Amino acid sequence: MSKTKQILELSSPSIKTLREHVVGMVQRCHYCCGSGWFWGTDEFGESEKQPCPLCGGAGQLRPEVTIEWKGVNHV
């Protein structure tokens, strides 16, 4: 089966900024295998669907990365 990978290549900014925010492509949640839920039990012991704690029931996640640029002090 084919896989899609996203690679983030970093290079110092060419404009006056110290912070960047990058949003990646939507990916399937591997914690719930993309279903968005798990089987659990309610307070009466009955089976019920409970949303995935990572994706909140969507079955998908979107990565967001914040990059902070800091100067290096030479000794």
C-alpha cells in the first residue's frame, strides 16, 4: 500500500520574523484507526460509542507546527 509523507524543510527566514506557523495536510488518526470512536461502557454497564480522545470523533488530524527562530550567542 502506498503512503503519503510530508517533509518540513527549514531555512532561516528572509523577512524580519522570529516565529512561523505551518499547517500540514489532513491525516488519518492512527490512535482510533480513522473510525473516530472506541467501544466503552456507560454508568449502567451498557455498551456505547465513545469519541477518540485525540481526534474528538473526526477520525482525522491536521498537524500544526510553530517554529521560533532564536539567535546563537558565540562565546
